[in-house]
Amino acid sequence: MTGRLAGVALQLVALAVFVCMDTLLKLLTAHFAVPQLMWARFLFSLILAALFFRLWTGRVPWRSRAPWLQAARSLLLAASNLLFSTALMHLPLTDCTAIGFASPLFTVALAALWLKERVGPRRWLGVGIGFAGVLLALRPPFLTGGAPMHWATILPLGTAAMFAVYSILTRKLAAIDDPRTTILHTGFAASIVASLAQPLVWIPPSPAEWGILVALGLLGGLGHGLLVLAFARAPASLLAPMSYTQLIWASLSGVLVFGDWPDLTTLAGAAVIALGGVLVALPERRDRPA
């Protein structure tokens, strides 16, 4: 139980760090192309992680027993970030976060189907309720009777699906590689692919902007490092619903930094999603100790 509680605590801190990173990303999209931001986010997180392990342990635990699985995980995260960052250019941070809440629901389903984790009928009901909330947050015209939904609302949903697979791979690799190895590989393949796009989008940063780009990489590396440690200590179906706490920080950031107040439709959708998440998070009867 202690290990599971530690995993939940690490997950909660990681989510707060991700909101800080998303806030910084949304600010930077006004000055830089998204591929350049992705390059900085992954490259600097990789460099900082390697330096940290070198100074901490005297070595860089690079060798993986599943390098292709690590590469697939890194590229999934890159694609997920690309979609989410593009959505931030068109939608409020709170809206993107609320729609992205579909990720824990995908994760629970994949944990049952792929990792064979036990997911009972009540948790499946929670997944169904959560997806109903996602549908409300998407604001389809047939449901709200309002204007057509913005095309960019589909992007966070794609982010959610990709991040769910990323989370499952993180959990799977926890049984194969040292967590430090997985942390190092998080940004490796992604930074290589992002580097190929830089001749087409590069905007020279000022010295101050270089510092901000490094901070972006630091936040990304820290958040995903904590996520790797969390998944090494607790099952994916338990950690996934913790993502709903991210809406609190995203709403505060949206109001304080961007002046974007979440509307009733977004809050209602998030509330329904959270209800589904509560049903998923509660332990099954057979999970409880005798």
C-alpha cells in the first residue's frame, strides 16, 4: 500500500508540473512555431536528465532491453505534445485540459485489455460516464444547440488517445527497464525527429528566450520523470483517474495568466468526467484487503 500511495503522490506532483509546462507552451506559441518548441522541450529535458544521472550516480544508464519500445513511447509522446500545443493556439487551456481528460479513460480500458489489469463492471461504467462528459466538453452542435464546435477541439482528444498508449507503454517498460533508463529515453527519439524539422521553422531566440526554452525542457523532463516513477510504483488503472486534479491548476492558470474563465459547458463536462473518474478510482471489492 505504501508503494501505491507513493505512486499516487508522484502522479499528483507530475500533473501540477505539466500544467506549468502547458502554460509556458501556450505563452511561447505566440512567438515560436510548435515544432521548435517541441525540439526545445525534448532536447533540453534529455540533456538535463543525462547530466542529473551523471552527477548523481556517476553513470548514464542508457542501455535498454527494449529500445524499439522506448522509441515508440517517445514518438507517441511527441505526437501527443504536438497536437496539444497546436490546440493551445486556438483554445483556452482549461478547455484543452478538460477534453484531454479522456486520456485516463483510454488508459483504464487499455490497462484491462493490454496489461490484463483487473477492471470490474463499476470501473467500466465509470469509463462510459467519463466519455459522456468528454462528449459534452467537445460541444457538438446536436447536443448544445449552439455554434459548430471548433475544429481544434478534436486535437486534445487525439492527444488523450496517444497519451493513454504512452502511459501503458510506461507501465509495461517499468517491468523491463530501470526507471532511469526510461526517463532518459523519453526525449531521445522525439528530439531526433523534431530536429529534422528545425531548418523549416527555426526562429533565432534571444538570450532570455533561450533560458525560457531550457525551462520548458526542465519542466517536461521533471514531469515525465515523476510519471515514470509513479507508474513503477502503482498500477495504471489506479493512477489514471488522478489526472482529474489537473483541471484545478489549469483553471487557475487560465484565469490568472490568460484571463480565460471556463464556461458552464466546460465545467459541466469536466464534472461528469470527474464522476466517471471517481467510479474508476474506487477499489473493487476483490482489491480490498480482507
